[in-house]
Amino acid sequence: MSKKQVRAISLFFTVIFFFQSTALSQITSGKRYSRLVIRNAMIVDGSGKPAAGPFDIVVENDLISQIVGIDPVAAKDGTAKRPAKGEVEIDANGKYVLPGLINLHGHTQDERGGVPQPVEYCMKMWLACGITTVRDVGANAKTLKWREQSEKNEIFSPRIYAYGVFSGAKNADEARQKVQKLKQDGYDGIKLFGVDRSIMAAMMDEAKKLNMRVAHHVGVEETNAWDDIKFGTTSIEHWYGIPDAAIISGRQNFPSDYNYNDEVDRFRYAGRLWREADWERLMKVLDGMVEANVAWNPTLDIYEASRDLQRAQTNPAFAEYLHPTLEEFFRPNPANHGSYFIGWTSTDEAFWKENYRIWMRALVEFERRGGTIGVGEDAGFIYQMYGFGLIRELELHQEAGFHPLKVVQHATGNNAKIMGLEDKIGRIRAGLKADLIIVNGNPLENFKVLYPTGIEEIRDGKVFKTGGIEWTIKDGIPFHAPTLAKEVRELVSKARQTKK
């Protein structure tokens, strides 16, 4: 069937169901309905297979109950069997429907640098950008409360999985006790920073006994990717420990005056790490990760300022969406983590551009060899705003060489698998949670249509504003994304006026 025929059929369905469709004013954003029907959807289901449609999707309470394909011939002669009318309906004609995006590396923040910042800013930004689930890898007691409030639909927020931070163990016994305490406190998993090998061995053993998944931020430490392979870490966050494990000499060639605690030093020389990794040895590391089922969540977006600082600092979306507290935190300041751009040079950027080329090549090779790649943003640092960072991550995965269908799979099906939730979320499939986004436009053609800022197109010589996510549906609850984006803009505007 040609694209022209598909458009004609979609228009036909639009006319048929015009009187059945429920207007926006009749849908309460943030309310779950007993039966929601999405009509005429073009579906990208999160499995990596091509888009298909049109379909009707039936949501009953919090689950997808039916996905019904529309036969064009039967539709023309009036014999097409369509799902019964819903309590509310959304016409997705001309739109694409994807699984809700999963943020594998999020931080639910209500302050930056000790200065208060409303947590609803973070949460509504995520929902407006189509994020329905967040793995918070830095969770604390407040995160646990927000998780509960989100589960009860008391706040507008994505679903939260809280990974508590493991730290401070002096020996193996203390390591086990700290893991047990995280479990007792109700955390869903563990965020591990750089750690000595003996401590890691004990904590990983205890985590497995308690069925707690571990996200490892592997810095320049005693441990690296070989230890993640040996002990069976769930996912490597970022990337340092991977090329570090592939250096023949065993350690990067740091200058004699290098100071790891000086972030200018740390990030400057991180930009020269990939070039020192031996490619043949790196392939052995990647194969080891594949065999041990260690996933890789690269967070390409959070380092992008290092390769192009001016681009990062002049993001047009900052004008309306950057909260002044976050803006101040971004300014170069040794007191704030990630605000390290003091004396940053074109030479630094050149090294980082090379870093990205090798890093992206390694990512593609990892998946080719059978590895699982996830998508996370790490926003709230280094010029990345919540939600916007995740969409930028999708663009960067495409830049690395992945087909857009695979990129969507990274952010949905793969992320669900990494979290052990593939039987609940991450796909558009009957029986799974009703986590969906309805997009104005085709993200497979242009991921920029996902941004709340939308895109501009030229039609008949005139500029039209289009794009953006129309609905973010979490647990069967429809959230009107443009309304959320408007509320964020108002929140930011008010905060700026107050600051003056």
C-alpha cells in the first residue's frame, strides 16, 4: 500500500470517527479513565521492527487491552470491525505512537548547588518530553516519597525507580551491611561509584542475593569494565571504565601534575582516553560485557559541551525552559559538579571530538556483537535540561550510526530489559502497561519533533510551527504535553521575575 493510500485511509477514518472523538476539553489531563481508545495510530512498537498502521489501541485502566489493525478494504465497504467507543478517545490520525520513553539515568532534583528548585519543574519537563519511567540513579529518602506519590497519581510525574547510592564501606562486612540497609530502606536498586575491588566483590555478591540491580558509574579507579564483567554488574553508566580496561599499559598516560579531584583536569584528560585504548583489546572487553550480560548506558548527551561549548551554552530552548537556579548551577564554578569549563580551549574540544568518534564506533560495535545499549540523560548537569537531554541522546545515538528504529528500541525495549521490566513496560503490546506517547510528526524522520519546542516546516512557501508530543500516557493516564510545557514556561518565567 502506497503512502498516498495510507493518508487517504487515515483521512477516511478521521471523518468516520469525528463525532466519536473526544475534544481536549473533555479529557482531564492527569486522570485515568476506565476505557481510553486511540484511533488511527501509526505505531513504532519499541521492538526495532518498522512502523505500521493504522491501528486502534484500547487502554483499559492502566493496561493496553487491544491493538486492532484496520483493514483498508473492509473500511471502504463499511465492514471493518473497530473497537467499541471508549470513555474518552484520542484521534491519532497523522501522528505516530511510540512506547513511553524510559530515562535510564535520571536525577529527580529539587535543588541545585544548595539553592531550591521546584521538583515539579523536573517532573513536568520529563512528562512533556514523553518520559514515562525514570531510573533515578542517585535516589534518597525524598525520592522514595516522590516514587510513592507518583504511584498513587498524587503528583504529575513519571514512574520512578529509585536506585540508592552505595558508599562508605571500609571492608567486605560493611559492604554487605550497606547493601542490606539499601534493601531495607526500600530502594529498587543500587548506584555504585568508583570502588576498590574487594569492596565491589562483596557488595555485588550481596546485591545479587537480594535481587538488586546495580548501575555502575565507573570512574578512573582500581576497578574497571573487567570487574563489571567478573562480578556481573547490570549496567555500566557513561563510559570511562570501558576504554580504561583496554589500555595495554594498564593506566592512561596522565601528566605528572594531574589531579583527579580537579574537574578541569579530570574532564580534559577524559577527552583523551579513547585514543589510548587498544582496539583489539577493546573488542575483548566488549565481548566480555556481552557474555556477562553487562549493558551499556553511554549518556552521550551529558559530555557534549566538552566537544562544542558554545553550542551547549546557547541552546535556544534555554530562553523559555531553563530555570534560573539550574542556569546558575551551569555557570563555570569549581564548587558545582560538572561546571568545569574554566579555560576550556579549542584543543580540548578537538580531543573531545575525536573521543566521540571512537566512542560512537565502539558503541556500534558493541551492539553488533550482541550487546544491550540503553538511553539515559544525566540531566541537571553540564548544560542539559531534564527531558531535553534524553531527546538529545536519541539524536546522538543516530549520529553514532544507529537506525532510528534501533534508537527508539534503545530508549524503550532495551531500557525496560536493563531494568528487568520487559514484561511490564517498553513495548506497545497487549497486556503491558499503557505507557505511550502520541507525537505530532514522524520521529523516525526527525527526532526533533519530540522536543516541546517543536519544529518549523515550510509549506507552500510559508513557515508552519509543528511537532511536539501531544499526549504522554503513563499507566493509562493521559497527560497533555503542551499544557505541561506551558506550565513549565510559566514556572520559569515567574522564577526569573522573582529573582530580579
